[in-house]
Amino acid sequence: MTEKGHEESDTQYGDEGPEISRIPYTTAASQFIYGMSSVRAALKAGRRRFYKLYIHDRALNRSIQETNDKTHNTTSTLLALARDKHLSPIYVDNSWLKTLDMMSEGRPHNGCVLEASPLPVYPSEFLRGVSRSFPYFQVDFTKQSAEDKMINGNDPRIKYNSHGWRFPLVLYLDGIKDEGNLGAIFRSAYYLGVDAIAVSKRATAPLSAIATKASSGAVEAIPVITVNNPINFISHSILQGWRVYAADVPPPPKDNFNVTSEHHWRALDPDNTSPLITCVRPNSGAVLGGHSPLAIQPTILMFGSEGSGFAPTLRARANYIVGIRGVRGDDILGVDSLNVSVAAALISMEFLKKPNKALATKGIRASRTPPQPPHMGGKDNLLF
């Protein structure tokens, strides 16, 4: 553990004296990550450039109290990560509290704020075809400025693990306004093993420090795909062999013994399907029994805004509708749906379940995408 007064010679200290009342930016694009868990996640992931780490006395006091608690020694772990990144902490006192509060936009920072570059993303036109022979899938990059290339790089590959049976799963978020919901979706997606998350740049909340904190740092680890033109992204990805599922309220099942004239929406689905998750064909309304999307094709799972859902033009592009039915059947309170972050977790978990052996074998036969050599960009080599 490194304590104030016993640091190495390159340790820095904040200015003493009058209260510091302005934010000291290293670059115009700097972002501030705050809170122990978020800062620790950013340092562990190592995807950003790190400029300054501010540590207040309260964090150091916590570190001293935690010295004998090996299961909860968060501050010491964070300082060790900073040393590994050749980042010298700047220790500050109470004269910096106002500045730290401004950096964290008035939200709890626990005496720990990290200044860093923006998170690298994959700005994409669409997703390219996938072969399970390769441990990655690829995006087709949009044109990037020189500054964006410095942050994002130009490698279109996103690593994923097929676990011997599945294709990639990408969530597409369109119109999620609440940064807390956005962060919660990232947290669940990372925990469950979703391979990447695509977000609409125009309609979805930014990946701010609030979203990072709500995700418990998961935003730092899961690949992020940014989308300028949702219709183009979805349409061209379908042409490349991806199948798109729109999360929406499912129609009432027609062959369900639980459904009565009084309880149209009460649900247990037909045999061989989840009792909660239902996949249907948008035109016929036919329920897909024993359906395991990832065993058959690479999959995009779309979620719309908390209130209005999808734009009709975007929903119309979906190959299937997937939804979660309530089982009460007596909705007297108007609670007719789940929070979008909860729905994303439940449906993702269902999609990521390994199917029985017969269905997995069927999925292998259904995949007709031939193995392709690594491709580093351009639109002249589309797989379909």
C-alpha cells in the first residue's frame, strides 16, 4: 500500500492554498471517470489513454482502514493498477473538493477521479458476414477523422468466443435515453457474455461517466459499435447474413390453454419454448418453437426507447419479434412491461443458452457462410 508521505519520488501533489475552482483539462477531449469501481475498471481494461489520477485524503484514509481487510482493499488495488500503468497519483486535500465535485458533476466520487481519453469505439456502417472458423467478426468502418483514428484505431475485428456452438450476439440500442438504464444494460451484457453493443449516436444517451458508473465499469470492457444510420446498419447487416430480433410486446399466443377471454395476455408459451421469452414471425405471428438463434446465425438483438419503443421503419426491418409476457393476467396497476435493462438481461440470457445437441447440429448445417480470410476493410469484398 502507498500512503501519503511515503510515496515514490515521482508522486505528485495538488496545489496547496486557496480553493481550486476550475477543472484542469489535459486535452480538449478529456473525460473524467469517478468512483473507485469505475476507475479501477478503466485501469484494468486499459483501453483509454490515462492522463491524471486524483486521490483525495478520504480515499487514502479508506486505504489505511482496509489494510487488514484483504477482501476489500480497493484503494490499494487501485494504486497498484496505477503504478502498473506508469500513472503517478496526484494527492489532493480539501481545497480540491469543489473541483473534484465539478469533475464528477456533483455525483459521489469517493475521493477518486481519473482523467482519461474517450473510450475507443467501432464507428460502423454495418456488420460483415461471420464464419465460426475465426475467433472474431468484423465491422465495416465509417470514414474517420485523423483524431478519431488515434482514439479508435482502424482494426475492424471484434473478438468473440463461439464456445464450440454459437455465432456472435450483438445488442443494438436505439433511443435509450436514461444513462442509468444504458449502464445497467452494459453491466448485464458483459456479465452474461454478449459479444458487443451497438448504439445509435443520434438517439441514444452518451456513454458518459454516469453510464460508466451505473455499469460498474462494464462499459470499459465490452466492445462498443457506434451507428450513424440505423436503417442502413440493420439492412446491410442482414444482407451479410445477420438475423435481427426486435424486442417488443409479443402477440397473445393462440394455442395457449392459459389464455381466456378475460386474460388475453396471460402467458405460458407453446411446448418447447421458454415460459417467458417468445420469438414470433412478424407477419404471421407464428411462434418459433425450440428456437436457438445463435446456433443458426449471427444475431442482432434490438431494443428501443423506454417509452415509445422503435420507429416503425426500424421495427419493420426485423426478421423476428422477441418479447417477454407477464404471467399474472390481471394487470390492474398498468404494469404491462419490464424495465428495458431487465428485459435486455432476460432475453440475452435466453439467447445465450446452449441448445440441445440436435438443435446445435441443425444450426451448423444451416450456416452456409464459407470461411473467409481476414479482411481489413473496404466494401468491395462483401460476403453476400
